[in-house]
Amino acid sequence: MPRADRVPQPANSPDWSAFKVAMLSDASYQRVSTVAENQLSVGRLETFFSIQGGDLAIAVKLWELMISSVPDSMQPVADEAAVWAAIADKNDMPITFDSIGLLKVRDAS
């Protein structure tokens, strides 16, 4: 019988619900999503997160559309992006955020 410490453990699965709740309650995300001129992309992005995933390239594009429609003076800063990345990490998400606040798919390796 194999030893318990040698039994492969299942990979953590993303917690989409907790991720969405954390992002929606984050003041920086609230600011960015509220001031984005492209509210259609905001709504579609939040719907994507509500249905707990799908083709991540869609989320990346919707996030890019949202961020690009935020006025320059309201763009996310590195500290805010780091908080978003930490939220993604905490919830085992297949995504992260770079230093300028863009959504990125994690490297599978």
C-alpha cells in the first residue's frame, strides 16, 4: 500500500465565486469599473466571472477593453494590480494581473 505522503494530491481548483466577491468588493476595482467608458465590456466581464470561466482569452480581451476605456488619471497603479494578483492567487485562479493592471493567463507550467 502506498504511503500517504506519496499519494498525489489533486490540484486546487479555482474558486470563481470567492474571486468575484473579492474583486467586486475591492475599492480599486470598483473605481476602475465605474469610471470605464466601455460599460458593456464591464458587464460582460462580470458575467464571464459569474459563469465561472470559459475561454480565458475572452476575459483577457474584455479586461483590456475595460482598462483601455478608463481615463488616464484613473488608470490602475502597480499597488492596485498587486492586490488583484493576490486575490487571484488566494483563490487559485488561472489568471493574474501584471504591474499595469492588465489581466494575464497564468503559465500552465
